[in-house]
Amino acid sequence: VSGSSTSRRAVRKAETQTALRDAALELFAEFGYDGVTTEDIAERAGVSARTFFRYYPTKESVLLGGQLDWYRWFAEVYPRQPVGMTDIEAVCRTFVELAPDIMQRRERLLAYERAVASSPTLRGHVQDYQSVDRENIAKVIATRRGLDEPDESCRLLASVGLCAFRAALDSWLADRQTADFRRAVTDHFRVLETALATDRGQPRS
Amino acid sequence: LRDAALLLFATRGYEATTTEEIADAAGVSPRTVFRYFPTKDSILYFREDEWVIGFIENFLGQPAAFGEVEAMCAAFVASVPRDARGRRAQSRYRQAVESSLTLRGLEYDHQQMAIGMIADAVAQRRHQETRDEGCDLLAAVATLTYRRAVQRWLDGPARADVRTLITHEFALLAELFGGPVAATSRRRSAAPRP
């Protein structure tokens, strides 16, 4: 009995969290990120301002907090890639495996993009979150390489991988024709492979 | 004016610095500051377009026999401000950016603009009418590679040659994709793989 009440509580918690996030996205789309307060978000979701802060420590975390799960997911999938696969292929494959999840969230991602476009401050927050993400991904890459700590090559790969992923996401969000995000990911990684595998990449002396 | 502003931004923080203080430090009136720089962030970015345009000219002037990334690397090596004054200015700029969230957002916007201009140049070098997603991505990756090298230069000893660091970072990039440059650096950094 107590088990079912715990799970009911968990469900209610998840519902409140989702309601707050949806309310935030609606309001940001309507008034811009900087024109909305945490009180506004709580009111729209039908909860108190105190409840808001129980779920989200800051206003930006309503938008960016979910990213954390995303990278936990990367950390889970990346090490499962076949040993013979190059690092860059493994990064690409990991993003491809993440695609179905991304594809279900198209509308929410578009709302997120609109909010980010509305505020330089929020773009600043995004930069900060992304540098944490990059370092986390570099650690996961280092582990697969058998290193204790990421070296510069791991960090560069994390940056390049995220950059290609980001570009694929932008292209998929911008273009309704590209129905398949997986395709967008592999296309973008292929562009880089073509440009770099055939190129010396540094001036001849 | 810019040197005075950069020093104030770096030491006191970007948000905390007023136009009046910048005018004071440079020995001019606030009105003069506004005449040159209508907004505070325009002080930080006023010569950036010039720099990007110079870089692009250099990139387009690289030998046709060079690969794209190779030409990009050569153009970064030729354009990077590498004297002590350039290093100081960039280092203060980084400190200013670290002091302000809004500035980190604006920096992103400026980067995107520069990447767009570089992507146009990539399309031009390919004799394409317009730039496509491939040009955008290549410009973005080359820019981030360059920025990482400059950051390492700013973090490291002043005597290091930023041009060597740029070449090294592009070699690392080629190595990730199994490019021919990889051979030497791969041996050097042979990491045990599971």
C-alpha cells in the first residue's frame, strides 16, 4: 500500500514538474524570457512560487535543467559502442541512438529555441551549461580511450561532436522536409569526415 | 578608449563598469565615448568585423592546392594577433566575458555572425552560389578549433607561439578524422585503448 502511494506521489511530482516547464515555455514564447518572472510561471501552472523553487532552483533551470539527463544518457550509450569503432564514429552513433527521443520533442525544442532567441542573458546561461556538457562528454570519451582524465584531444572531440550535433539539430528544426533527425546527424558527421579525412588540416611546410 | 575600457571590464567586471568611468580613465567626456561607441558592448567588438574580413581575404588567397581546412588553418596562423599587446587585449576580453552572463550571450551572437561570414567564404572558395549546411559546419568547427588554440595560448606561458598552438590544434582535429596529418601526433600520443 505504501509502495503505491509513493509511486502516486512520484507521478504527481512529475506532473507538476512538466506543468511548470510547459507553463514556462508558453510564457517565454509570449513575452520573451526576460519579460517573465518565476511568479508568473508558478501562477500559470497553478502552484505557489515556493513550489516552483522546490522543483527548479533558478528561472533558467526550467529550460536547461533537463539537459543533465541528456548527458547522463550519453554517458550510458557511448561506452556501449563497438570497440573497433573510431571515436568520431562512436560519437555519431551515440547521437543517432538518441535521435528517436529528440524527434518526439520537436515542438518543445522549437519553443526552447524561441525562448533562447529572445534573451542574450539566456544565451549566456546556455553557453555556461554547454561548457559543463562539453567537459562531461570529454570525460566519457576519455574513459572509452582508457584514460583517467580527458586530454586535449578528448576535449576537442567533445567540442566538435557537440558542434556537429547542434548543427544537425538546427537543420532538422528549421526544415520540415528533413523528417528524420538520424539522417541529419549522419549527414553532418559525413560532411566533416569528407572535409577532414582528405585534408592535411595544417599548412604544408 | 578601448584599452581603458578593457582594463576596467577585466578588473572590475563588465556590468559594474559605467560609461562615465571609461571616459574618465581615457581622459575624455562621456559624450565622446557615446560618439564612438553607442553601446557598451560595441567597445568590445568594434574591430571584430575588420578582423574577420581580413581573415577571409587571407583564406581566399591561400593556394588552390591547399585543402579547405588546411587553407583555414594557414589563414588563422597568418591573422592571429600574436604580439604582447594583442595577447593582453584578448586576455582582458576573456576576463570581461567571464564577468558577465549577458556578455557571454552576446559573444555567442558575435561568433555566429563571424561563422556565417566565414561559411560564405567557404562557399566562395568552392565556387558555390550560396553556402550550404556543409559550409556552415566547416566554418563552425574551424572557428572552435582556432578559439581553443588561442585559449590555450592565453592560459599558458606568454613566450609560447600562438601560431604553433593553432597548427597543433588543427593537427589534433585532422587526427580525430584519421587524416594523413595524424601519423606523427598519433604515435606521440598513443593512448591505450580497451
